Amino acid sequence: MEYTYQYSWIIPFIPLPVPILIGVGLLLFPTSTKNIRRMWVFPSVLLLSIVMICSIYLAIQQINNSSIHLYGWSWTINNDFSFEFGYLVDPLTSIMLILITTVGIMVLIYSDNYMSHDQGYLRFFAYMSFFNTSMLGLVMSSNLIQIYFFWELVGMCSYLLIGFWFTRPIAANACQKAFVTNRVGDFGLLLGILGFYWITGSLEFWDLFEIFKNLVYNNEVNFLFVTLCAFLVFAGAVAKSAQFPLHVWLPDAMEGPTPISALIHAATMVAAGIFLVARLLPLFIVIPYIMNIIALIGIITLFLGATLALAQKDIKRSLAYSTMSQLGYMMLALGMGSYRAALFHLITHAYSKALLFLGSGSIIHSMETIVGYSPDKSQNMVFMGGLRKHVPITKTSFLLGTLSLCGIPPLACFWSKDEILNDSWLYSPIFAIIACSTAGLTAFYMFRIYLLTFEGHLNVHFQTYSGKKNNLFSSISLWGKKGPKVIKKKIRFDNVRSMTRSFITSNNKNFGTNNTFSYPHESDNTMLFPMLVLVLFTLFIGVIGIPFFKQFNQDGIYLDILSKLLMPSINLLHQNTNNSVDWYEFVENATFSVSIAYFGILIASFFYKPVYSSLQNLNLLNLFFKNFPKKIQILSPKMRNGIYDWSYNRGYIDLFYVRFLVEGIRGLAQLTNFFDRRIIDGFTNGAGIVSFFVGEGIKYAGGGRISSYILVYVFYILIFLLII
């Protein structure tokens, strides 16, 4: 067993040969490498499967032995400074290794078919394998500098993957936005790391925790400076895990391929911030103000993410805001000191949200089979509907993921979210009310996504030019049991160059004969298989933390599987490991949380029942609020419009950043440029010009007398000094 831990340092480097070989192959043998490009998925999946087997074995050893293993080697030794690199194997490492590898394997298998027709297929798998290497190195790091090194590699891979389709301006802007936003948090993280090294003289986790705790308890450090350093470190986690106010990059990151969203924006990279806070929780827990800030940022993020998801039309952006909200739950749990609940929700959410993102990719893939559909339409839920008949497997998988995220028992997220809600009542009733209300909002917007996508009838949107100047007809073909019905509405445009391709329908002959309509269809088996595996995780992964499946540990304490795995870390935090359960209290709390979720589902079902409308009714939130009888209208029209605009426009936070940061910095730069060119350079150039003309005048006025020249020059100098 000791032998196993001794050679665990190999784990992060196992996937590395794939990007190296792909790069060398494209450089030396480009034609041959491209001809066998579909073969590269096999080594990618095989190597990551080896890592998964090793990770599971390490987790089993952790459960049986409840130990922490740290290995390090000296790299640089200079007087009092000593830098080491090494690896750490503890419960948190084991959990993250299993998450990265299991979700990563499913995404790689899924991507083989999803990206098969893309010219950047080889580049995609090279980026993915290098990202897995970086993420594995991050979670196994044994000190802060090593974490920062892999932290930046993960950010670089995220930049490359978000901007994978870099020829599209919107994708290029999205990866730049993600890069700049994360640089803010990463700069704070670097400053915080340097501050803690200056305080403790160590970068190794266990030395850092012990020295820092002693310094704080003995009042040997400036508490304000310590709090500032901890906040700067936390800023790195805020940016990486899309917490308020550095969350603005995550929705735009959906411009990357959908498998990327499933891997790095649902299960792994955005979880890196949660991992960092969990890793450094022994450091934060001795600073009460920081713990309160972490909990406050978490509660703001979870509520903000849920409200911004209410009116989004892009299916991937809706799921992105859902991810932001669920990460807020995890951050809230860490701020409350609920270490086990946070990691439990990290596990359950990773599998459920990866399932939802892969399901959205299957939906987008099926919608793109419709002739003439552009990417903005294939991801827009307004142009979907009725897909349950065409993609039944995707529909069932997506529904199970939706129910899990809503907190419906016995699915995975119910157990973890319910635990966070219960702990929030003990921490702060105000926070608990917000968290429970957000659980209802989660159920509402998740079933809104499901109903708009799968229920009703297929809404096919297309446009055709009538042949007359500035006349464009917009149509929606509503596919029901009796075939298509076409609603046409004449719209005037000043420019009709950006028309989409026309369709031919059975009831209208004016749409041309070059294109034919085809129904959406189910994805291939290589895309469905990973989704079905993730369905199994969504159904059964909650068993590891269910309080009714318990066993005794070596100390005779009654623990569930997750608590037994986390026991060394829980002991390090000096928390109680005896997690006894009162059946009556559990049922009471579960009934309350599930009732809130069902209420949100019922409201969504009432608002988003199948709709048959034209393009003028795209404001669906306002449309369905009008379904209330006038006597029970709760919100005024002005308030309804305000809620919709707030959600659809992302809370105006992006607009605020553009107006006050981007335009403000540009305005300051222009002002500085004006001052430099007109004032500084103008004064210097003016002095030279004045000297030139005065010299010329004296040259012609001179009579050859030295005393006269001296008198004129003295007079000129006096005037110059007076001006200054």
C-alpha cells in the first residue's frame, strides 16, 4: 500500500502523452495524423481510464485507512528559503480525482461523435487531454506555489477551449472575457500567497496551517493584514468558480463546444475554486470575518444565478446560470463550515449537471439537422418544443437530471442540497430563507427549460424574402398531429441581406424548392452511452452520503461512506464526526424542501404549458403572467416587465462593467493622452518655438555689441522665469 502512494506522482502525467503525440504528429506527419484522427480518442480514453482506476483504488485505501500521505522533494534551497514540489493524497484529493476522471471519460467518448465533423478534431482532443493533466496536477499539489502553477495552466486550457471556434468573433470575445475576468482573481490569489509566505515563512499546507493558527491564537500577527491576505486568496476562487461579482465570464463561455461546457464549466474547472477554499478551509476557519464573507458571497451568488436564469432563451446559458447558483450553494456551505455538505453537493451536482449539458448538446445536435438552422436558433428554446417524440432517450435523461437538480428524492442532488438547507437554518435564518427560496426558483427555471424544449409541438422558425424591396415575411411552422400550419407576419426591414435559408412545407408553395424539411432525430449511440452512464450516477451517487447507509469505523464511530472517507479532513477541522440522524427531523426537513421544489415545478408547469404564438410573443415571461385571472394578478405589468428585463439583461451587471469600467478606463486613457500630448508636449514644444523666434529676432536686431546681446538674453531669461 505504501508503494501505491509512493508512485502516485505519476497520475497527473498519464494523460500527457496524447497532446504531445498529437502535436508531434501534426508537425512531422500532418497528413497521416489527420487521416487517422478518429483513432486518437482511444488513447485519450484509455489513459484517463487508467487514472480513474488508480483514483478509485486510492479512494478505497483512504476509506479503509483514514490517512493522509504527503511526499515532497527539495527544488531550491537558499539560506532561509526552501521551495519544495510534491504531491498530497488525502480525501479531498481522492474525491476530485474520481470526479475529473469519470466525467472526463464520458465527455471524451461523447466528443468523438459530437466533434467528428469539425476540422479542429485533433486540436480539441489535444486541448482536452492537456486540461485533464493540468486539473489532476492542481488537485494533487502539496503547496500554494504548485497550486498556482497548475491553476494558471487550467486557466490557459479554459481560454483555448472557450475560444476553440476562434474564427467566430463572439467566441473570440468570450475567451478574452474569461481570460481578463480570471486575471483579476488570479492576481489577488498571487498577492495572497505572497502575503501568507511573508507571515508564516512556509508554502507547504500542513506547515502553513499549523504556523498560522499558532500566530493567530497568540496575537502575533496584524489581524487586518491577515484578513486582507485571506480575502485576496479567496478572490482567486471567486473568479474561477464564477462567484459574484466575477461571474460574468461563465455565460459567455458557453460559446465553446458543448462537451467543454459539460467538463470544465459544470464538473471540473469551475469546481477548482470550491476545491481551493476547501483545501484552505483550516486557514480560513480561524478568521471569522473571512468565513462570513465566504458565506455572504455564496448566498448572493446562489440567489443571483437563479434569478438570472429565469428568462434566458439560450439553453446553455440557462444551464450556465444554474451552475453559478449551485456553486453558490457549495460556497455557502463552506462559509458556514459545513465541509462535508459542500463536498457532497460538489459530487452530486457534477454528475447531474454534466448529464444536463450533454443532454443539451444532444438537443442542439438534433436541432442542427433542420435545414438552414443557424447556431443561434439551434440553442434558442423559443424555437424548440415537442422534442419528446423525436429524442426520447435524451428527453428521459434530461428529465432525470432536471429532477435531481430540483432536489426531488431519491435522486442525487436531493440528499446534498437538503443537507445544506438544514445547516443554513442553524447558521442564519435569513440565509436559510434565501437558500430555500432559491431552491424553489431552481425548480422553476429547470422545468421551464424542460417544458420549452420537450413539451408542446415543434416550433420551426424560418424567413423568406417576398421578392419586393424591404419586404420580409417571418413565419413559424407549428407541427401538430395534422401536419404543419404556417403563420405568416409581414415585417419591414431596412436591410434583408442577413436572411436565413427558406424551407419548403407541405402547405405552402412559395418557399422555394431547393431545401427540404427534416425532423430532429436522436443522437448516435456514442453520444447516448455517456449520458446513460451519467444517469446511473445521478440515480445512485447519493448513496455515499445517505445517513441511513452506515458502518462503523476503526474508532467505533457510526459513519456513512462519505463521512468515513472525509474523516481525516473533518478531524483536521475539529468538527464532530458523529452524524447521527433523527428520522422524524429528517422527514420533516425533507418534506419542507421537497414541497418548495414541487411548488416551483407547478408554477413552471402553469406558466410554460405548450404555447402557439408568433414571433411578436417572444417575451414569454410577460405572456404567461397574463394567464392569471385579473382578480388574482399578483404583480403589476410594470413590475413584471422589470423582473423580465432584469433577468434577460443579466441583472445589468455586464452593462455596469461596460459603462463604468471599460468606458471609464478608456475615458481616463483618452484624458491622459490629451494631457500628455497637449499640455506636457505642448509646453516643451512651445518653449522651443519661442526660443527659435526670439533668437531669430535678436540675430537681425544685433549690432555687434556683446553688452547688448547680454542685456537682451538676460531680459529674455527674466521673462521666461516669470512665465514659469
